[in-house]
Amino acid sequence: MSHYLVQAAFTPESWATMVKNPQDRIAAVTPVVQNLGGKIECGYMAFGEWDIVAIIDLPDNVSAAAFAIAVASAGAMKAFRTTPLMDASDAQAAMRKAQSVGYEPPG
């Protein structure tokens, strides 16, 4: 499973709907994530730039993209961001691999 940080911001119309009818949007999208073969590790409502933040496990990037497209196409979000995550051992492997790629900075 791959891990993704998902951040979303509602439109004013979505907020107006939820003020009239409060709802748990993390619970509402859980079946969608499960339909893609994934699970929500944790999810929170927030304030500031993002209204929802969540860590989601999905089988692959195609599934993550499908989730993002499904959410974006519904029109309830003014912004939606998916960030692929890696654990420390994968990050260290990437650092070791970077040693041998031969990149030269400008100048």
C-alpha cells in the first residue's frame, strides 16, 4: 500500500450545506476509499488553508488519482491536493540512489 496526504478545502456552497446539515465527511468518503482498495489511516477537520486533512492508504498512484478526480469532478471542493508519502527507509534509499545519478548544478 502507498500512503498519501490528502488536503481539501470546501467551497462556500459546501460549507452552507453542512451548516444546514452537519455531517462527518471523513466517514462519508471512507466507502469511496474502500472501493479503491484502500483505507483512511486518519482524517481530521481543520481550519486555515485546508478544511480536511487525511492520511490515506491506496494500492497505487492510479487509485490515488482516481480518488482525486472523483472528488474534484463533484465540484464541492475549491482546492484538493494529494501528496505521495514515503517512510524514512524509502527516503534513505532515494538519498543513496541520488548519490550516483550524476546531477550537476548550474554554474
